[in-house]
Amino acid sequence: MDEIVNPNRYLERMSKPLQEKLKVAKFIPEGTKTVLDVGCADGTVTLALAEMYPEIKFVGIDLNKEFIEDAKIKAAGKTNVSFENVYLRERLSNPERFDVVLFCSVLHEFYSYGEGISTVVKALADAHEILKKNGRLIIRDMILYDYAGKSQLWVKEMKEKVTVKGEIAHLLADFETIFGETVSVKQLNHFLLKYMYGDNWEREGRENYVPVSFEEYDQIFKLLGMMVLFQRSSTIPYLKEKWRTDFGFADSELESFRSTGIIAAKKL
Ligand SMILES: C[S@@+](CC[C@H](N)C(=O)[O-])C[C@H]1O[C@@H](n2cnc3c(N)ncnc32)[C@H](O)[C@@H]1O
């Protein structure tokens, strides 16, 4: 994985939408005793969930040693949460199995810093293995639909609204050299999720924020024999307002762009 140039700024950006991220809590089923939080970084989300559910035992894992050291310091004195600097795969050799496995804002990083889709498929297969029977997998990430029901002409018009803003035109040009010409809603939506990170473009520009669509997750769960219980895509209100202000999109146009996906699936 690329070294994170400014870990404090990275962690601050991660923890900012904490309230938004905590919406995953409502997918933790009643009776849950154990939750594995994969890619927990400094444990901000894990610790907040552990506080909300004192009766549940939380284990957070991350491959970044410094983040886990931070998380352990914050967890001092708390009895229902612990952190480990291990890969998910390594955790399989431990016989402990979990009621819930959570991937919050991590799978796009598995894809970008791992081996692409094979890393995501492996992570989900490992999660399946580490779950108890009837256990639940929860994914929250930037997830879009492949099919958005809009014509190429519509996308061209929206792209023009974006390129009118001269100061980000070079970012779009660079984005297109990496991900190809912006001819689909999904591709334009992908750019809308990252143009604000121009100051860290070297890292953010190359990261594929939306590598696995809802349709592809469906296929993976089908192969794993898991039942999808819930799927939702939405837009964080702050982002919707930013896109409206920055590009003058109308409400009907904003409807086609999303920021966040949540999927809950059950191991049968
Ligand atoms: C964007 S942060 C999300 C942190 C936290 N889940 C949250 O939502 O605030 C992604 C985290 O995933 C971790 N990560 C990336 N690839 C990983 C892998 N293969 N195994 C474990 N952790 C990984 C990174 O070190 C980073 O801390």
C-alpha cells in the first residue's frame, strides 16, 4: 500500500463524516455478540460503535501499524473493544468466528492498493469464512450502479457543466487519462466524488473510489451463496449542496449522482 503522506489529515478526513458512518449501526442485528471491523484505521468508528453497544465485543483490524497503535491508546480501559495489526486472512487461523463483519470505507482501498477485483473477492470470501452461520456482512463504501438509465448526450451536457469550472478542468483531464473518457453517469459521478481533493491529487486521483458496482456485489454474493438483505445508495447532504453550488445542477440532475452505498448480506 502507498505510504500515507499526511496520516493526521487522512485520519481527520476519515473521522469527519462519523455520524454518517454510524448509520451502519442499524444493520447490526439484535442478539449480536461479536463484530469484526476490517480496516478500522485509528478505531474512530469501532470505538463509537463499542460505546453505542456495550454488550457487544468489537475487534478492529488494520494493516497500518501506527493507526492500530493509536486505536489501542484510545481503547485503554475499555473492556468491549480491542485492536490488532493483522490482515483479515491472518485472522482466519484464529478459531474465533463473528456475528458481524463490517467493511466501512475500506473495500475501494483493498481494490486500489491490492490486486484489484481479486483482492475484493478474496476479502469477501475471507469475511464469509470468518462469519458464523447466519452471520451478517455489512459494507459501507462509495458504491454506484453500473446502470443509471441516462443517455450519453445527458452525460455530455452534465460534463460540460463541470468543465465550465476552469480550475478543475486539469483534474478531469488527468482523471480521464487514468480511467478513460467520461461517457457514463458512473464515470462522471466518480469524478464528482474526488475533484475536491486536488491538494492530495497524487494519491486520490489514482485511487478507484467506485471499483465495484452494486451489480457486481450482487454477483459476488451470489457466488458466495450469501443472501443480500439490504442495498441502498444515497448522497450525503453536504455533497449534494456542494455539487449544486459548484456546478449549478438542478434537483432532477442531482438525483442521478450518489455518494454512499450500504449493503447488508447474510451467510446462509
Ligand atoms: C479509508 S480508511 C477507513 C477507516 C475506517 N473504517 C472508517 O470508516 O473511518 C481505510 C483503512 O483500510 C485500511 N486497509 C486498506 N487495505 C487493507 C487491507 N488489505 N487489510 C486491512 N486494512 C486495510 C487502511 O490502512 C485504512 O486504515
